[in-house]
Amino acid sequence: MSAPVLSVRDLTVTLRSGRHWLTAVDGAGFDLKPAEVLALVGESGCGKTKVAEALLGLIPPALGSVRAQRIELAGQELSGLREPGLRRIRGHEISMVFQEPLTALDPVFRVGSQLAWIYRRHRGMDRGEAREAAAGMLRKVGIADATQMLDRYPHELSGGMRQRVVIAMAMACRPRVLIADEPTTALDVTTQAQVMGHLMTLAREAGTAILLITHDLGLVAHYADRALVMRRGRILEDALVGALFRNPGHPYTAELLAATRGVNK
């Protein structure tokens, strides 16, 4: 068996709330295998996004505390790594597709400059090379008029086009791990299928493992290999997707499945 590309042990995230500290993630642990799609599911507010932010070092010390026995990415320990080291890894070895693409993109810079910057920073390309690479990446996520798209601002794009741009940015350096946090929440069903199709194709081509954060069990059934079920900051179940749907091992998982089936009737 191949070694996991991402290994997490005893991850705990506490957040400041006035004078008090609240536990958002309580001792989470899991392994993500190379090229695997691992879903992290659970109701809103259960701590899924905080897991992602902790892995990427995106929780400021003023707002919260992150502790872990281990956060290991391809043999490199991330727990305790300082910001300069994290900046070299983010977008290159591990990247993220955020839930709301409009806030993930800088509103004052054109799409082309934001995407090209990744190639210049992590690949050492000059301006012309980076712009050409950026246009090529936009085509890979289904944007036909890629050259024109480079010169547009984020607010000029539809939600589906913005999410395509965010995926292009996240996959530009063919990362080992991609964290996709509710990547299709605000999209219609047709656009959702198109966006997920491009995302999965790029991941397969690059051999990228995906941590898919979602409350949509339909996405889990269609795209994931394995699923973690989370509630109130704790991971309650870790199972292959087929087994999870056929015979859930935890009562809460059964409740989630029953609720989803009820909504889809």
C-alpha cells in the first residue's frame, strides 16, 4: 500500500469567543491517499471548514489556536511551520477551492494577473510565459474565450465562471492535495456538473488527491472514494462510500442519509 500523501493526527482547533474559547475541531485524524477523493461531510457548523483552514495555516493566532500531533504532507511536517514556509507550500503542494469564489478572488486585479502570478511565483515564469500558461489553464476548465477572460475583473463574471477561475488557480501547479470546500454550493445543477467534471479531470491528470468538504451526499456518492462523517468537531465514521451508503456504522450517519433521501423524494 502506498503511503498517505496527507496524514493528520489529533487535530484540535479552538476559537476565541469573547472571553471564552470554543472547540471547533476536537481531535480529528485521517489519512488521504495519493489520487484519492476523500469526502468530509456533516451539517453546517460542524467544523469541516476549520479543518481545511487549520491544514493550510489560515487561522490567525488572534482568532484561534491550532494544535496537532501531526499534519504531514508528503513527508513534510506542517504543524508548527511558520508563515514563510507555509507560503511556499500553499498553491504549490497543497491548494484550496474556497466556498465563495467572489471573496476568494481579489476584486481590484484582473483575472489574468491573479492566475499568472501563481506561475511566476511558483514556476519562475516571465510575464509572457505566465500569461500564456494562464490562458491555457482557463481553457482546461471550460472557458473558451480564455484570452478575453484574462482581462476581466472578478465582478464581471458569473458565479460559474468565477468558480472555474478559482479551480484553475488551485490546480495551476498540479498540487499533491486539493481541498475543495463546498465547491458547487451556489451553482445550478448543470453548472455544478460541469465544474465538478473539470475539477475531477484536472485532478486525475495531475494525480492530485482531493479532500472534498461538503454537506451534499449526492456529490459524495458520485465523486468520492471514501468519506469521513463529522459532527460537533469530531469525526464519527470513516468508511468507503459504497459501504457508508449501504450500511452506515454510526446513528448520526444514518440520520444524515435518511434526511437526504427524504429531501430527494
